[in-house]
Amino acid sequence: MHASSLRGVGCAVLLGVLLAAAPSRAGSDDAAAAAPLSPDAAVHAALSVHPEALAAQSELAIAEGLRAEHGLLLTNPSATGTASIDRARTGFEVTQPLSVTGEGWHARSSAQARVDAAEAALRRTRLTAAADVRQAYIDAVVATGRVRVATEGVELAAQLLRAVRRQHEEGEASTLDLRLARLAEVQAAAALMDTRRVEADALAALAALVGRPVASEALVAEALDVAPEPTTTPATERSDVLAARAALRSAEAQVRRQRAAAVPLVEVGVFVDFEDGERFVGPAVGVELPLFARNQVGRAEARGEVLTAGAGLQAIAARAETEALTAEGRLADARELRASLVSDPVAEAGEALRSIEAGYLAGEIDLPTTVLLQSDVLAGEVAALALLGQLADARLDVLLATEDPALLGGAR
């Protein structure tokens, strides 16, 4: 066999292998997307890839590094060596810059407060990220439920069209009735496509947060299962308030540090010189005279940071208190409304639809009324799904406002 023929056979075999493997990969992707994804698992997955959570972790690492740098002294010692060309004279000097005004102490206080702020901010960021992914999960569950209702509407419209067509063939329904039934089917199909688009967007948003493909089959059925019931009373201070308070402490310590830095560091050390066989040893002292530059810019910037941090603390504390009050009120309203409504709106809707169909087939309800009633019942199902989603959302507000650990699920 010629080499060209062998190459042709090899290409054909390779193409066949690739074509055979492609459906397998697609199938594995579909299986991964459809694998069950519990709300707690979604939170755990999201926390490992959430950009704000990762940024907060990075900020904490930077703050800890700054604290380590200021653990003992502000600067490293310096060493200097000198020698004449003929080596008749050599010298060595070691000096350590020191602050005589307490700059190092204030720098360490500021660094520790910055670590405290970063730790509290990380806690708040993780809770906020958990609320974000649960909210996206709720939106996806509600969107999937709307698709289910719209699919039911398409099936009802198709059943009604078949019944009207039979009646039209038997002379019991007018041509106008047949056209109305056809238009009702078109409207149901359009509604289904709209809900499919909303569902696709909701699933994509959830997938972006958890870092894995998500299909509607992977979700829990009820929106209330996504947001657990609040279990704890509000904390004394929320972590975002603690972070703002620590940031203010850090800024105030920086003001004291910059004031202390108006007096330059004093270099203290020792020198050793060798000249003509003789050794000279003694202390070394150096200081910069603060005649013109007295850290005016640093002090001004530090005072500005204090003003900014103080205003931020006031705003965050007011927001935290308001969120706790409004979240509790909203959840109480949602619970009261839910308790006053029918316990199983989906079952009620099913019974209503069967009654409407039976009424039309028995001639008790005309076609326009039948179409309108079916549309109202389906709208009621959608409203029930939205209500459950809003109740779950109200729970999330309370969980985040009170920093309930149930928000994180198993991700501590």
C-alpha cells in the first residue's frame, strides 16, 4: 500500500475516533451539569472562587505581612565598609535607625488594627457571598418553576385545540372558536420561550458563581429549601461595623505615627577602623535635622484618613441597624401572608384547571372564557412561585443582617 493511502486510512481512523469521542464528552458535560447541587454545596463551591472573597483573603494576608514587618523595628540595620586603595586604612560600621518619639509603637498599633479590620471584612464578605449564591439559587428555582407552569400551559392549549378541532369537525364549534384556540396555543408557546430565556439566564448566573455548569435538574424543587430559617439573635455588632471600627483605630494610630515621624529616626551604631596597625572602636550616631521637611504631607494625609474612616463607620453602623429592622419586618409580613394563603397553591391550580376543562367539554363555559380562566389559573401558579421566592429572599435578608451562621451552611 502506498504511503499516501496509509495516510488516508490513518486520517479516516482518527476522524472516526474524534467523532465517537465527541458525544461522550458532551454526555459527560451534561451529566456534570445535571448532578445534584444542594444550596449548601453551592455556597461551599462559590466561596472558593468568589472574587470578593478572594480579594478579602488577599487583603488579610497583606495586613498580616505589614504587622510582621513592624513586629520589632521599623527598618533594618545597615552595614558599611570602607578601605583605602593601599589598604593601609580600613573601617566597618553598623547602625540601626531608631525612633525616639514612639513611631514604631504607633505603627504596630495601626498594623494590628488593620489586621482586625481585614479579618472582620473577610467574615462579612464570605457571608455576603453566601447570600449572593443563595439568591441566585432562588432565582434559578423560581425560573425553573415558571418553565414548568409555561409547559403546562402549552399542554393545556394543545388539548383545548384538539377538543375545539373535533367540535369544529362535528359542527359544534365555529371557525372563530378554532382560530381563538390556535392563537391561544401560539401565546402559550411564546410564553414558554420567554420563561426558557429567563431560566437560561438564571442558571448561567448561578453557574458563574459556583464555578461549574448547572442544569435545572440539579436544583432543589422548593425555593424555601434554599434559605434556612433564621436561628440566632442579632450579634452585638456586625462584622462590617467591626471592620469599620478597626479601620478607624488604624487611621487614628497612623495619625500618631505621622506626628512621631516629624522627628526623623536616629541612627545608633558602632564603628571599627584599622589604620597603620592600630584599631579604633567607638559609637556611631547620625540624625537628620528636621529644618524644612517635617512630614507635613504624611500628617495631613493621616488626618484625612481619620475623617474618611469616621464617616464610613457612621454610615455602615446606621445601615446595619436599619437593615436588621427592615429585614425582620419584611420576614414577619411574608410569614403572615404565607400563613393566610392556601397551603398548596399548585394542587389548587390543578383542580381548577380540571374543572375549567370539564366545564368547557360540558358546554357550561364558552371558549373565550375557558382560555381566560386557564390563563388566570396559570398566572396564579406563577404568583405562588414568586411568593415562595420572596419569602426565601426575606429569610436571606434576615440571615445576612443578623449574620446567622446558617447562611454559610457547612462552609465555616
